Amino acid sequence: MDEILISKEFLADPYPILRQLREENPIYWCESIGGWIVTRYDDMVTTFRDVTSYSNEGRLARVVEYLPSESRARFKAFEDHYRTKGLLHSDPPDHTRLRALVTKSMTASMVEAMRGRIQTIVDDLVNTGLDKGGMDVIADIAIALPFAVLARILGTPPEDQHLFKKWADDLLSFQGVNKPGEEILERAQKALVEIRAYLADLIIEKRRNPREDLMSLLVVAESEGNRLSQTELINTGITLLVAGHETTTSLIGNGIYLLLRHTDQWKLLREDPSLLNSAIEEILRYESPVARQPRLVKQDAELGGKQIHKGDMVFQMLNSANRDPAYFIDPDRFDIQRQKNRHIAFGVGIHFCVGAYLARTEAQVVFKTVLDRLSSIRLVEEKPTWDLTKPNSRMLKTLPVLF
């Protein structure tokens, strides 16, 4: 089983193995991944809610602990970053304070005010595809849109978007890998150094000339007398650039593929566009953009009848929890009319994704535009090409379509 869980075959189609684990060994120690694989919905919710036992702090810095001391010293900038407390790398009370400050600056009304701009970006991307008679949904919309929106939100020059993509790819390359090679870590560290310098300059500019963008708001954000420090501002910017595109890219790409692959559901949505929001929730459940997330165990605990020890890693298999038959009827069926859909694609409780509203909004605009303007859209290839380089993500590498 250990070798299967790190195989390309599993990453391409994980669901049969996840079903087997849910039924036979729902809390499974995997030596090849270096932690406990959690596959059932209830156990997953426990690891989200019990922040005393299951921690965000230091979870990504663990990858350098396996290196020889002389090599580890070379990655001090990398380790220092992932040991500082950012939104994705902290627990209460630090997490509570950081989240309050970020959510105060990233409200639903702010996102709604951007809907028109998002629509303009999508229309421009679709127009380019129409001129060519087709496109790669992943490169031409699913990746392009979130980075264009992030540039707008953060108040950065549009021409810098290519930098964001490279930095994000390099920072995601080591995540989900038990013992990444030094070459991968070197790329990630280089990206960190560059992005931190970029954001430091951006913050200086926003302090001098604040505008109506998220970074300007974060600079002056205050909650109960607290403000974000310089380090926290930089860490938040990195979180937005890296995590802020990945989920949206996956949601859009996976969604277009699923709807075109399941022609009955595509026909249903075209006949009744009011099902759009329900369709988006089903896409999030059926092909969860974040396949798994790590947590670091802070104290001995019992989970699903297994003894989990301090210092262990726990991997929350969100893609498995969202197909748990204890919560979802006929879970392996893609059904945009699904009534009971309490999926946890965006996390649970205090770790619920702060960018969920933005991701849903971007998906709404894309799918509605496809419905309205691309009635003849069709897949070039029936078999999906999944990106197997990022084990924590469920993302297509490419998705060519014709109009």
C-alpha cells in the first residue's frame, strides 16, 4: 500500500484506493509519505477542529529536518519562513488575530465590487479563444484569470503576473513530498527570497501611496488595536499569491472537464442555469482542488482508534472525506442537483479558506460565460491529463477544447 500511495497511478486516480482505506484502515500509517493518512469525514473534521492536538505551525518546515546538518544550514531562509507565524502556519491565538485582520480587508462586498472586472477579464480571455477556434482551458483561463485577479486585488502591475506564476509553482513543488530533493528546495528557497523582496518593496509603496487594493487595506488594517507586522504582511502576501490561485485554477479546470465529460449534467445545467451554484459545490466535492493537507501533531492523541504521537504528521485526505458514503449518497456519482452536500473542500471551522468567496465568484463568472457564449464547446481528448507534480493538489495539466 505504501508504494501505491506515492505512485503516479494513485495520483491520477486515487479514489479506488481511498475507498479501500476508508473501509479497511481509515487511519493508516504510510511510511513512504511519512505520516498518518486520514480518509474518513468524521476523523477529518476532528483534525480540523482539535487545534490543540493538530497544528499548522511548523508543518511545512519539517521537510528540511531530514537533511544532513551541513545541507540544512543552506536552507535557513526557507526554514525561517515556514517557522514564522503566517495565516497558514499558525494556531490560535495568533491565527485568530491574523485571520481577523485579513478577513476584515477581504470581504464579500469587496469581492462583489470586483465582479464586473472579473467578467471583463474572462470576456477578453474567451475572445482570444474564439479567434483561434479553441483553447487550453488550464493555461488560457484557469491559470490566467486568478493571477490577473490577484494582481488587481494586490495592486501590482499586470506585467508582473508571470513572476507570480513561477514563484507559486516553485513554492508548491516541495509540498506533499515526504523528502524533497535539495534541487527542489533550492528552487523553493530562491522563490521565497525573491517574493519576499518583491512584497517588501510593494508594502513600502502602499504605505506611501495607498490605493483601493487589498495590500493597501492590509497595511492599515486594525482589529482590536492589532495591526499586521512587516513580516506578517509579507507572509500574508505570499499566502494570497500561492494559495490564492491554486484552488481557483483547479476549480475552474476540473469544473469545465467534469461538465463536458458528464454530458447529461452539462445538458441539465444549460437547460437550467439556476443550478450553477449547486454545480460549483458538486465540482468542489467530486474533485476537491486541495487533495490533502498536512497537520503536525502537538500532543499524543487518539484518532479513529489509533494512537497518534506528538511529532507525527497527519495528512487530511480531503478528496476521500468528500466521497465518504456516510455523508454523501452515491458519492462516486457526479450530480449537480445533489441535495445534501456538506463537503469540506475549503476546510472546516477556523481553517475555512478565507478566499472561498473569491474562488466561487471567479468560477461563477467563468461557467456562466461558457454557458452564454460557448454553446459548442467540446473536449479534444476524453481522457484527462492530471498534473502529477503536486501531490497535495487535484489539478489538470492541460485541457484542450474546441468551439
